[in-house]
Amino acid sequence: MADAEKTGTTNSSILRHSAAVVVLGLGLLVGMGGWAAFAKLAGAVVATGRVVVEGNSKKIQHLSGGIVSEINVVEGDRVAAGQILLRLSATVVQANLSIIENTLAQLYSRRARLRAEIAEEPSFTVTEDLTALTSSKSAKTFIDSEQNLFNSRRNALIGMKKQLATRKLQLADEARGLDVQVEATENELAIVKEDVSKTDELLKKGLVTLQRLNLLKRQLSNLEGQQGQYIAARAQTVGKLSELDLQLLQLDEDRKSEVTKDLTSIEATVAEYEERLAATRDQLDRLDIRSPIAGRIYQLSVHNINGVIQPGEVLMLVVPDKDDLAIEANITPRDIDQIYVGQPVTVRFTAFNQSTTPDLSAEVAVVAPDLQTDSRTGTSYYVLRIRPNKAGMGHLPGGKLYPGMPAEVFIQTSERSVLSYFVKPFQDRLKKTFVQE
């Protein structure tokens, strides 16, 4: 009997403890549920970003590239406007420039000689300063060479003209001699004609023989023939004189035509080489890569002497001191609906010691209006520009940020209850299920 009472008492105690545990569990569950339903947690969109220059940084590039011979700056250096940052090797450009300058000096000398030949001047003068293009010795060599050619060609032309002039004098003398012979023959013909007339009268009177008359007539005929030869020879001589005059004129015309053609070609070549000279001098000037503005050097990519830079390659950035820095972050399309301008942001700079560096307050300044795609990875994103709070910059190590520094950004979104974090996935799944059905 006593054992039965003891067993009943034990069972009753177990029931009371079980009920207490159940009540406690229910209370805890209700309490946790209530806390989950009413407790609010701040939401955030997390993204990675980097520090960028908000103003107009200047990209330092070179049009044609080359070999680095000097590097005068390091990352973070402050530079003045016009300061030489890099210098490229001038070996190839200087060699090309010397060839062009020497060629142009020769062309200037030749052009001066051709112009003097057209003007039929006794000498020529080069108006350009050849010593600005080449050495005094080379300039003198070019001028002397053209002067010798000028003299040689001029003397040759004068010699040919003298030969033609001498031939003209000879023909003129021949023409005058023929004139004298024609005149003499004319006089002799007059005498013979008179003798023939008188002999004919004497023959009629029987005072002379017919043979005498025929002899005179034969003499008259010979004289007339001889006179005709003299007249023909004189005409031929006059014709030769006219031909010589034409040859003299043609000699000058041929020379002028030849020289004009050469001068036209030289003028075109001079213009071409003057353009090449200007381009090469400009290329030589641009071997000194200068800073267009005053500022600091960032993202320097050139570190080796004799290294090769490619045309258009970005060598470094020069950031004006007055320009502000911002953080640029990429947001996935699924989060863009939660982003707006002025939205508070917390920024953490991973380059600093996290245990000693506080987070920086910031806000969204710009939201890109259109989606962008990374050509390498195919990832789509929206670009945000986040402006940090200047007041908090003083708490950073050194009190400054530098372009390119990595950062983590936490963009604050609307508050949500703890319960919604557990319930929303099931709600979304349930909605999709109904849509599929």
C-alpha cells in the first residue's frame, strides 16, 4: 500500500514538471516569435568598390609610343604643370630628323639654283638658313655643289649659243659674198647682153660671123645660169640663218622647260619634306612627356628603363589637388531597385588596418541610368558614385584617400523584421508555385 502511494506521488511530480517545461517552451516560443515579428534589423546592399577621382584627372599617354629612357616620378609625387614625367629614347627620331634636315638643305640649294637658271642670273643665293638644318661644312658643300653645277650648265648653254652665233656670222658672210657675186654677175650680164645686141647688128651688116654671135649668146646663157646658182645659194644661206635663229630660241625654251619641270618637282618635294620636318620635330618634342596640369601622380604603370610603351597606352594619371575623391561601386541588377540618390552608405577601406580604422559615412551621389556589361566576364551591373563624408576623412590613417584603393560599401536599405527574413523565402516560393500552376 505504501509502495502504491509512493508511485502515485512520483507520477504526479513528473506530470507537474512536464507541464512546466511545456509551458516554459510555449512561453519561449511565443516570446521569440513576438521578438522576431516586432524586432527590426537594418538592411544593406553590400558591394565592392574602389576610390576614384570625382573631378577631371588627366590620363598621360603617348601618341606613337617608344622606349623609356628616363622616369622622373614615382607614385604619389606632386608635379607642376609642364614638368617632365617621362622621357623616351630619341635615337631613332633624331636619326630620322638628321636625314630629313640634310635632305631639305640639299633641296633648298637645288631650288635656289633652278630659280636662278630660269631667271638667267649669273649666280644664285640660298635664302634659307641652311646652318639651322645642318652643319656649316655640309651647308657649304651643298651650296658649292649646286654652284658648280650651275656654272657648268650655264657655261654649256653659253658655249652652245656661241657656236650658233659663230655659225650665224659665217652664214651671214656667205650671204654677203653671194650678194656680191649676184651683183657682179648682174653687171657682167648687162655687158654681155649689150655685146650680143651690137654683134647681132654687125652680123646683119655682114661685118662679123655667126659664130661670134653664138659665142656671145653662149656666154650670156652661162652667166644667167651662174646668177641663178648664186641666188639659190643665197636663199639657202638665208634659210640656214633662220634655222639658227630658231635653234637659239629653242635652246632657251628647252632649257627653261627642263628647269621649270625640275623646279616644279623640287617644290613638291620641298613641301613634303617640310611637313615631315615639322612632324618629326613635333615627335622629338613629344619624347619629353610633360604633365598638363599640377597635381599628384597615381596609377603609374611605367617602372623600367628601356621598357617599351605602346601607342595610346595610359602611363599614369595626374590628379589635380583640388579635385575630390569618391568611391565607385558596381551593383547587381537585382539590387538596383533598392538604391536611390542620397541613400546613406557605410564604407570600409580594406587597405587600412580594420582594428584601428573606423568605417566612413557616405551617401549615394550618382546612380547610373543604364546597365553596363563587363566585356571580359559578361557580368551586368549598375555603376554607383558614392561621396564620402569629408568630416570623417580626418579619422583615416594620414587623413587621405588615394585613387584605386579598394573598399567595401554597405548601402543601407529599409528595416525589416527578423521574422520576415525567415518567412519571405517561403512566401516567394509559394508565389512561384501558384504562378507555375
